[in-house]
Amino acid sequence: MSNSIFIDTLKGVKRERPPVWFMRQAGRVLPSYLELRKQHSFRELMLNPELAAEVTLLPVNDLGVDAAILFSDILIIPEALGMDLKFTDKGPIFDNPLQDARNQLSSLKADSSKLEHVYKALDIIKKQKPEDVALIGFCGAPFTTFCYMVEGNSANHNFSNAIKLFYNDPKLSTQILEIITELSIEYATTQTEHGIDVFQLFETHAGLIPSEMYIERIMPFVNRITNAVRSKNTPVIFFPKGLGIGLAHINYDVADFVGIDWQYSLPEARALCDNKVGVQGNLDPRILAIDNKEILEAELEKYKTFGQQNHNWIFNTGHGLSPDNKLENVKFVVDWVKKTNWNRD
């Protein structure tokens, strides 16, 4: 047993409670983050290693979570491939999306120097974080990254141009996915060399295509990334939002833990996944915007039986926190997880 409940849970060590953290926890739900945003742009916070480290650790200090996740963005991979990226009030926008992908393919050339700021931030975080807090590294999974690179922005949540290319030209799509995967492997494994305790692969848009198609055409790329990270003795959490019944294909060959979105109940997901694979999730983050604590607590109470019976479970939301989530609700959840008697004899 270590002094980190998060790391112990990843290793299968039975602890008195589940660890707790949130996706997008280092962001606009925190007043301390909003204060920094008055002085610095999102890009400045992300690219400056000292500032990125500071933001990464804000939720540890402000919320009391058991893990800190690197403050960065999944789209630095396409930026490192030579695509011009802007962060705007309407979200990230590429000046040169792959609308004419066949003729643009040759322009995608990896420049690893554009990732160095991340490694410097990890070095700082590792020195500054409390010993009992785990450090999570991450990157976007290949299909989600592909969708943004082709569409150019997230205004169209259906990513119609990306899906059209994916269906219309499988060979070209595979070439793009290959380029993304190669740099993602380098990026992920280098994060392990800079001290991360666990790596999360974010497939935010797995639900855009049929699950059987995802398993056939995308999962081989996912496996290459997760296997590369695990070969460095670093556990992996894979979060395939919207994969649905495809969770049945997430076995221990894919990842150590799988993130579950709120569309599936945890018992259903547990029954679908390989028993060797731990689960993470899956509180609907939208409930964190409500005013009634009694309703929130009643929703949390539903997790007690699952938490008692499943020791390889990490408490989290089923997607990232959003600006309308109330800070007091997020704190309430963390305190509730820590104070609840989970009856794990």
C-alpha cells in the first residue's frame, strides 16, 4: 500500500474508498483559474511551463482531488504536425483544416520541439505536487484528433466533413490516422519519461461512428498508443465517450481502466467490460449546475453499492466539467466521496 489512494486503486490494491478527480477540473469552474485568465490567454497558460504547472495543481489545492491532470489541450498534436491553431471564445479553430486532405497530406510533418513545453511543465509539477497526489498525462485519441483536423473547429458537433472523408476515402483516412498515431506514441511515451503516474487517452467522439466500425478501423490505432505507454510500466485509462455496446471489446489488452460516460450505468458497463479492466466515471456533470444539494446527494447515494462491491473504480464525471458547474457542488462531491463509509471490510 502506498500513500496515494489513486495509485493503489490503479494497481488493484483495496482501499477504504474510491479515489476522486474530474475531467476538465483545472478550468473555468475554479475562481483561481479565472483570476489567472484575467492576466493570461489560454495559450499563454498552456505554453508557459510554470503557468501550466500552476493551473494543473489548482484543483488539488482548491478541491482536494486525488489526482492532478496536466493542463494542456488535445490539439497540440495537430499543431506539432504543422497545422495553424487558434484558441478563440468559440473554441479552437484551424486556419488550414484538411478540407483537401489528399493534397495537404504531405504538409503534415512532425516537429517534436513544439511539445517540449509540456515536458518542462511535467518536470515542474512533479517537483511541486503533494506526494499523495497522482499525476495524469494525456493526449487525444486518433479518431477525435482526426475529426478536429478535418473539420477545422467544433462548431459542427456532428463533424460532417470529417465523417464524410472517413466514409468516402478509408485509405486516405487511415494515412492521416497513422500520422496522428505515430506522433501521439512519441508524445505519450515521452510523458512517461517525465514522471506521469498514469496516462489517459481521450476519445471524446467515439460515438460519431457505429461501434463495430470503431472497433474495426480505430481500435488498432488505440491499441498501439496504449501498448506503447504500458510498455513503459505506466497504466492507461481509455475514455471512449459514446462507444456504447462497444465497451464489450475493451479488455485488458487495451487498457488498465476504461472511462464510462453517463449514458451507461456503471453496473451495465461493468458487466460489459473485461473484469480485469477497472472502470472510471460516470456522474453526469450537468447535475453539478443545480441549486438543490439534496437532489445532488441523492444522485451520489446511488453509487454506494457499486463502490462497496467494486474496488477497481475511480470516481469521476462522465465527461468534463463545464463553466456552469457550481464550485460548491464540485467541492461537495469530493467531500462526499471522502467522508462516505463505503463499507469495504
